Amino acid sequence: MEFWQSIAVTEMDQLIELAQLAEEVGFAGVSVADHLVKPLEIRSRYPYSEDGEPFWEADEPFPDPWVLIAALAAETSRVRLMPYIYVLPLREPFSVAKAVSSAAVLSGDRVVLGAGVGWMQEEFELVEQAFAARGRRTDEMLEVFEKLMSGAPVAHEGEFYNFDPVQMSPVPNRRIEVRIGGHSPAALRRAARHDGWVGVTYQPEELEEIVATLYEERVALGRGDQPFDVMLGHYSTRADADEYARYRDAGATSFHVPPWRYRGEEEFSFDQKRRSLEVFAERYIVPMAG
Amino acid sequence: MQFWQSIARTPTDQIVPLARHAEALGFTGVTMADHLVMPVTMKSSYPYAGGGRGATDQGTPYLDPWLLCAYVARKTESLRFLPYVYVPALRDPFSVAKSISTTALLTGDRLLVGIGVGWMEEEFALVDRPFAGRGRRTDELMAVVDELLSGQMVEHHGEHYDFGPVQMAPVPRQAPPVLVGGHSPVALRRAAKARGWLGVSYDLDAVFPILEAIRVLRSELGRSDEPFEAAVALNARPEPEDLLRLEEAGLTMWVNPVRVRRDGTPPSLDERRAALDRVAERLIVPLGG
């Protein structure tokens, strides 16, 4: 059972210390977010809020996830580092592979690629990447990604990408774990083809259904017995670990703890954040590990 | 005179010790390169023969320059960082601005941004961006980056980029200086409009006419009093007097290139450190750098 702490939309001058504290108190990983810019008007519906509106304001910080991960890698030694969630089809596969491979090399193989297909059409328009068929393109990007990560000369002929032999260097020693975000049927099928699924918040019964679907898909792919991570976002305010135990029994293997900014209206000072990490570890991480 | 050390193509495990060594010896900063992948067969020819031996061999390590800056910055105190050079036209302006702003913040404003228009046509084809017209596109792209780095709600309606109001966060208090690489007349003009020029490796005598051309361009642009950096590497090992003459002519940064052994193999960490020690002894100390 793993706990991950998000440091999304958090003050830039606190990120490093918070990641170090998270490592110290026993979190398995630290996650960061990904958005390029916020358009003044967003027509796209945000799929993870009830009213379809994004939670964040235009001036809230979204540093580049991989540059931030490189800095965090330099300042921590054990925690794993992952974007929650990196929007692959906003990019082309070469820049993605270069950033992720560099992060993996610099961190000593502590990087997880948390990837999704995105939802904000406006962002795709800004960077002139097609929004339509972004799921299929994501699949092909991941194929190209795996090829480039071999470090060998590789070529590719596909629907979206075609190239003669090229070689990327450096590449990490270990294969980079790919976990897929989103809870549409297509996202679950995609996740089953990789190393894990990353969700948001659910009732335990909903999670059971999702886990069953994921398992079916994996069995159909002949991957039913391979390791697979099921991560959901959950923030318990109870004084005991019961809630987390229920989700664990429903099939969760990792919990993603939301950033302070999304825990209601309250403002958190640095000291309050530190205290919250310590309390969280005492209440949940330690008991769940026992 | 500022002394800069190239850490391009350095094996990953040698980078931090080398950067720390450079910092301790009084080097101002380190430079690194930018390549996504190496094509196995390349029709484009590297235009800067001399400094480029081994630059385009497959398997030569090129870490992402921004990640490298952010990582090494956290392992050093005052060392500065300069991609030499990054090719914005391989990307979109939003990703470029995001990389620059995040790196500037995480290095504690120890970042300078070196850009070029690029020369490897194959790389442009891979990322599906046009090679032709990349100079003009780079100019507009960097103008957009400037707007985004203001941190304000901005819109842009230009030839290559056209978008309604968007806002980027976080941004550094001050955008890092942009220095421009290349020595074609158009590159020199682009540099003269920016905060500095980045040359490659030249014979000593070849540098003076370039610095003079830049001086004239900047004077024509009415920018003679603006802060300006000029950087080169030299084909032959310079004497202190050489650097003093260049400094008088407007050079502000001398770059110690990556050395490769005669057989083309990369030097060991000890050999690299010893090479830096010699630079410190022969140039940095005498020139009070």
C-alpha cells in the first residue's frame, strides 16, 4: 500500500521542502500537475468537478512537471515522482521521451509516467495538436516512447508518426512505469495495457466495479498475473485508517492525497502543511503499513 | 571576463561533480546542448565544424537542457546555466515559455536562455514543424514567450501564432536574458536585438570582425547602452592577453569547450577536473575572474 502526496498548485518556494518532508514521513511518492496556460474562456467541460468548471484560477502555479521533477530528484533520495496527470497528446513523442528519459536518468529510476489524453480542447488548439483522435494518438505515442526508451536505433511507421531510424541518449536503465489516468471505458482499456490506472475519488463500490473491469481487460490481454497499480485520490478526515482499508479491500493499491489547495476554503501556511503531513503519516501511513 | 564550462555530452554521473568543481574554481556557469534524438543517417551537415567533433554521433548523451539546469542548480550555489543553444522553433511557444519560467524559478534566477534557429532539418521533420521560415517563426515565437512570461492575461495575433486571452503561471519576477547563437548576418542581427550573442569556436583573429559587426548593428539599433553579453570558444588555447584583447573588443564570456581524447573517447572525471584546474590556473586566477 502506497501513499502519494500531491504538491500541485502549491507555492513555488515551498515545493522542495514539502517533497522532502513527504519523503521523511513515509510517503512513497510525490506528484505534480500539468497545464501550460489557463485560457480566459474555457468551453471544454472539466470532467472531474460536478459543475464542469476547473478548480483553479489563472494565476495559480503549474510549473513544468518534468523540470520540477528534476529539481525534486536532486533534493530527495527515495520518493518516486510522477505527474498527475501528464497530457501526452499535447506534445509530440520526441520531446516527451526526452523529458521523461532525462527525469528517469537524473532521478535514478524514480519516475513514473502518469499519462492521460487531456480534456481541454483550448489547450490543444494553442499548441496546434489535434484534439480529435487524441486517444489513438496517445496509444501510438506510447508505442514510440517505448521504442525510443530502448536506446537503440529505432524507426516507426504508424497512423500518426513515421520516421527513419533515430536514436535517443541517454535512456534509463530500467523500464519506465506507465500509469494511465481517466475513468472512461477507453481510459480503463488503455490502462490495462500498461502498468497501472490512476483515478480520482470514488465510493468503494464504484472502485470495485472499476477494478473488476480492469482485471477483465488484463486477463483478456494475458496480463492478469502481472503487477498492476490501482491509484485513487482520497483524502480521509477520520482519525483512523478504516476508510483507506475499505478502499484497499476494494482493490486500491495506492492513494493519491490531494494538495492542500483542494481541501476546502482554508488557507494553509507552510507550518500547517508540514503538520498535516506528519498527522497523515501517523494516522494512516504507519497503521496501513503495519 | 566570465569563464563558462561546457558540460554538453558529459556522462550523467560526471555532471554534478564537474559542475561543483567549476563553481569552486570561479567559473561563472555551465553550458549544455539541446538535441531530441540523433538520426542514424543525416543529410544536414553540422555547420560549426571545429567545436563539433562527436556532437552528432549516435549514443552521445543529451539530457533535456532544462531538466539538467534544474537538477544541477539544486546541487550548486551560485553557478549559472546557459543552454547553448536551445532550438525554440522545434516546439510551440507555450511549452517553451513553461520550460523557461519553471527553470528560471527553480534555479533561483541563475538562468540565461541561449537560443538558435536550428540547423538539423531531420529534427524539424520528426516533430512535424517547418524548417523553411524557421528564423521568422523563431522571432515571433520568442515574442510570444516574452508576453507569456509577463504572467498577465495576454493575447497574440500574429503571422504564425494567433490566440485569445491566456495566462501562464508561475513566472519569474524578471524574464531571464535571451542570448542568440549563430554567425550568419541574420543571426548577428537577431543577437544585436537581444541580450547577447553566442558564437561557436573560432581562431582568435576571426572573432574581432564579428564583435565589430555586432557593435555596429547595436549602434544602428540605438542599443549600445543596453546590457549585452558576447560569448565564444576558441580553437587554440588562449593566453590571458588574448582574452583581455577580446574583452576590450566586447567579449564578455569565454567558453571552455568539451575536450575529447585524440581517439574520440570521452575523458574521465579526473581528466576533466584536471583540465578545469589548468584553466583556473592559467586564466581565471591571472585575470581575477
